[in-house]
Amino acid sequence: MPLRIFIRRPTTEDCSALLSLHRRSRDFCAPWIVPLLTEADCMAYINRCQREDVEGSLICCATTQQIVGVANLSQIFYGPFQNAYLGYYAGVDFAGKGLMTEGIRLVIDHAFKKLRLHRVEANIQTGNTASINLVKRLNFTKEGFSERYLKVNGKWRDHERWALTVENWDMTL
């Protein structure tokens, strides 16, 4: 079955499309992330994706090229750790259609095959059932609970810690 999506790195030409996605999805994403709502914030994100310790990926529709979501591998460590932290979100118009599962699958495959990482970790707010179900579908293992782990929208939020190692990765899932 052909993939419905592909991933690519963001460029400065993506700023207006990203802003549009974020503005339409603001309420949908509000409990989980702080969306980029200004051109300056968007450009800062695109510039951050050019660093060696960040791999930003736009998840795009194969037929329309439209951005449906974003996935980031950040704090990429090499050497004996070979780890990255995974964050992602879907645009409101594309949620619940399986597109993010396909996109995250591609991002993880990239992390393990191209970046040669050993482990990918996702820290997910406890009430974010859709994201927890996504990592479960991709064979992540729940490793623990982190109380007041990350400050989101001005409030310290509890997170579940999920991880996947290359030994447990199966692109065919």
C-alpha cells in the first residue's frame, strides 16, 4: 500500500503554511503544546531545525503536499547515549486519520537508520490519550511517570515517559 504521507525538513518557505496550520489548530493543540503564532516564532523554529541536535520534520500529504503535522527529534545525543527526544502534533484538520502514525513511523525509521540512534524517547502529558495510543501502536514501552516534568502554557505538567530502542523497532508495524 503506498504511503499517504512523506516527511521533509522545514524551510523558510514553509513559514506561512506552518502559521496557518498553527492558527487553525490553536484550540485543538492548546492543552498539549504552545503553537507558533507569529512569523518570528516560526522563523526561530525553522532556524532551530538547522542545528545538529535537532531534526525537525514536516509531515506532508503525498497527494497535495500540504503540511498535516510536525515531528521533532530534539536534544540528539551521540556517543554512548545515542538518544533523541520525540515531540509531535497534528493539525486539527488531519487528526484521527492515521496520518501522524505514518509520519512518526517515518521519523523513527530516519532516527534509527539515517541518524544511527539507539533510542527515541517521548514524554507525553498524562491526559493526551491520542498521543499515548500513537506511541503504543509503534511499540514504545512505558518507562515511567515524571511529575511536573515540563512547563506548558505556563503550568508544570505531569508526563508519562515512553521509549523505543532500535532493537524493538519494526518498520512494518
